[in-house]
Amino acid sequence: MTARRGGLAALMAVMLSGPALAQQPAPRGPGADPLRGSAAAPLEVPDYRNALRQTVTALGEFARHKNQYFSIVSRGGLGLVVKGEYEVKLEELKRLRTPDGLAVPVEPAGTVMRQYAKLIDGVILDGQFCVEIPTASAAFVQMLRQTGLTMLSADHCGSVQTLPDAYRAARRQGIIPHLDAGRGPLQDLSAAVPLNESSENVVTLADARNFLLLDSNSGYPSKKHWLDALQGTNFDILAIDPFYRDVEPLTPQEVRALKFKKLGARRLVLARMDVTHAFDTKYYWKSDWRAGSPRWLELPILSQPGAFEVQYWNTEWQAILGKTFAGIMDLGFDGVVLEGLDVYKSREAGAPIK
């Protein structure tokens, strides 16, 4: 089952402050999940991957309409760029149940989803050069590059000594690296090293030689301390949260100031935005929310206190996404890093097709 999508005019009309996202058919009964089917109804087997792909596509269409230079980077979600085995099986089930379906060819797994690929500009690989098994094979990296996507990577290398070799390996493959000397998500700038600093202006993703991906700013005692630390760097790209400690937004003036390296040259500033998880520390959270209430708020993530998976195809959640996305653009960010894009994997595993 696929999401219904209107034209770009519909995207703009439904919400005044943000893009209207891909809409799903209405639930079939009280508490029904429009993406969940049953073994007795093979045409209703959920297509979680395509629902997520269409959500990202709708955001991309909105961005292109509002600002053609706004960059959209996916963090993970490599399986959204190509058709998966799960999707092929869904199409084959549908074809068998349709009178003239056998005449309709099914594209094989691995086919590039070109509409999706055209609406994103880059992909961040989490763990590519300081891990035993890279996130993406050399062949997959080459395929992504051939689609026109800019490749970036984020590696936590464990020591300063390992960084130069990792940087050289990244540049040989045409990948723009974030490298730090830590062992996990970067919480402050103490372990970050901007190798190959440049006084050149960076106006597109492809211009960059390095970038900074900061996973949290909660370690800074104030917004000013955090911003001062960022402004004192020469990274070509900053990928940061648009809020200080999840609730205090940056101002357009603060975003504008971050667009210049300490050396004075222009750089890009991207806002991080999770598409598939809600957090009880975020600006949109309501005090009476609990798992299951609202209906689209699912079970908490035990390894990440305060985080919840959401039904990302739900219109109420998508309204929050739309407002957040439009707000990021209005603040003057150069682009966005969309996160949480690998969640379709666990959902497909929980709804196997036999």
C-alpha cells in the first residue's frame, strides 16, 4: 500500500507554516494503523520503506519550491535510495492479486529510486573509515556518486593519531569526512579536528573538505558558550541542532554569524532534524503525552531515555515535521540533515512477507 501524494500546490496549501507531507489512507477502524495489514490481506502488507521515502520526498519538494539552493542531506537511510527486496515482494503480491498484474513488470531490488535521489543532495555514512566493516561498500559508494549525490562520512576514530590516515582514505574516495578522536557521538568540540582547514569559501556541499557533526550541545553551560565554540572553528560545514538544549531556538542573526569560519570565509550551516522519533525534551512535546497517547506515539526506546518511535506516516506527526522543517528554512540555515532514516529496517523485520 502506498501513500497518496498531490502536487506541489497541495503541499503548500494544506499548511501555512510548513509542507504538507505524504498522506496515507484513513484507518479502517478505531485505533487501526493504516500501514498494518494481516496475513489474510496481502495487499495490505505495510510498505514502511516507501512511506518514509515519500515523507522525505515531500520535504524535498517543499524545499525546492521555496529555495532551490537549500541542501537536503540524509544521515543513513541508504536503503531508501534503492528498491529493497521487501518492496519487490510486496509488488509481486499485488501483481498476483490483480487481473492484469502479470503483464506489469516488477523492477528488481537495487533499482535506483530516482525521484527520491533527485530530491536529496547528499548522504552521510555513519562509520566508514574507523570501523572494521564500512557502512557502505566501494561499489555502493560509487553507485551513490553516479546518482549525483555528495558523499559525507562521520567517524569516531578513538585517537588523534588515527585521524590523518582516515582523512586521506576519505579524500581518495571523494568523501567529505567528519573525524573526531572520541569513541561515540560527539557532545562537544574537544575531540573534533578540522583537518585540511581552508580559507576558501564553501557555497555548495561539494566545495567542502571537512565537516562537523555535533550530536548534542547539552554539555555547554549556555547558548553563548556553544555558539562561541562553533564560531571559533574553521570547519567547512557545521551540522548542528537548531535548538540549544532542544527548546531554545537559534535566531536568524545567530545562524548568519555561524556561516563564517574563524578565518572569515563562508561555510554551510545545516540543521539536524529527526524524522522518525519524538523526544520529550523537544519544543513540541506536551506534558500529557504518553506512549500510545497520542495514537502515533509508540513505545519508548530503552537505550535512549526520553525518545519514542513514532508512526511517521501519521498526519499529526507530519504536521510537526512540516512546521519544524519550514522553521529551519525561515531561520536561514543552508540545509538540513534528516536523521532516523534507518527505522524502516526494524519495521520490515517485524512484518515479514512469507
